[in-house]
Amino acid sequence: QVQLVESGGGLVQAGGSLRLSCAASGRTFSSYAMAWFRQAPGKEREFVTSISWRGTRTYYVDSVKGRFTISRDNAKNTVYLQMNSLKPEDTAVYYCAVNRVPYYSGSSSPDEYDYWGQGTQVTVSS
């Protein structure tokens, strides 16, 4: 059974930083692209970033480019999201997800991901 467990969320002031982690188990993690999505209250789930199974390709939504960095450590079955220069509009529950098909470069569509973590709250105060 695939499990994804996020951690690292919290409350931070605008301009601050957080690093989220997502520990995966139950699948050959290194063969699958991973992604982070977020959902703010009253809004739909939004793609944030993805990373290919080898870690060589990354994609970001325009609103976080230059501020967020996704990375992965396949030896630790963990994907990270480094978030810098945080803004109040980054406030959301952040979810990690694993691609349903191996050896893909990543996608912004939530339909391409079949397992999700429980989410971790990120709150940015102004």
C-alpha cells in the first residue's frame, strides 16, 4: 500500500521560509514523478510543482517560480519543497502526490496522480 506523509508546515511571517517534506512508501519511489499541490479555503486544488522520476525535469506554476524549489532524494524516498519569500497568498494546505504511471516527467493535472498525502497546513501572516 502506498503511503505519503507530509511534514514541515506551519505558521510563518511574510518573507519567511519553510521546507516541506513528503516521505513515500509502498511503491518504487524512484521510478515515479512526484508533485506538490495546494488548496486554499474556498478554492480548488492547485498545481504547484512537479519533478520527474529522475529529478532532471521540474515544472512550476508561475506564481511560485523563483521562490519555490522542488527536489527529491530517492535514497530516502522523500521529496522536498523549499519555499522562500513566502506571501500570504501562499497560505493553503499542501499535498504531495505520486504519478500513477512510472517514468513520466511530471504533470500539472491532478488526474495524473493516484496517491496523495494527508496534507500539511502552511499559513503565511502579513
